[in-house]
Amino acid sequence: LVDVFHHVENRERYFSRLRDSLKPGGRVAVIDFRMDSPEGPPKAARMAPEQVKAELKRAGYALDREHGFLPNQYFLVFRPAKS
């Protein structure tokens, strides 16, 4: 998902259901604008990476990787958490 996470309604339910549709080894990546980025959508439409991590954790995911190479966005990769 690129720059759209905040548009998904009922995110925890959505991603919880999505988890069962992933192939073995499947991942979910979220790329969105940092809160302090000089570019991108209005700050009111942005989500902090901590909120994304918390919501996906509640939906049954674990953070797999966090990339820092994008100048204005964060890049988070999640995998289904082990039961």
C-alpha cells in the first residue's frame, strides 16, 4: 500500500481478513509520508508509523522490516505473526 493506508476503513478487520489470504511467506508493505515531510498530503491525512505498527499488530501481524532509504516516506514490511 502506497500513500493510502489512511483511506482503508476498518483497518484492523480488513488486515485481519487479509492475513488468511496471503500465500505462505506473504508480506504486507506500507509506504506512507512521514509526519514531518515537507511534501505529501496535508498533515491531518498522515498517519504516524507507530500507529500503523500498532494497528497491524492488533490485526495479527509482526513488523518484519523497516526501511529508511526514502527521503519523505516510511517503508514498513509486515508478516503474519506466529500463533
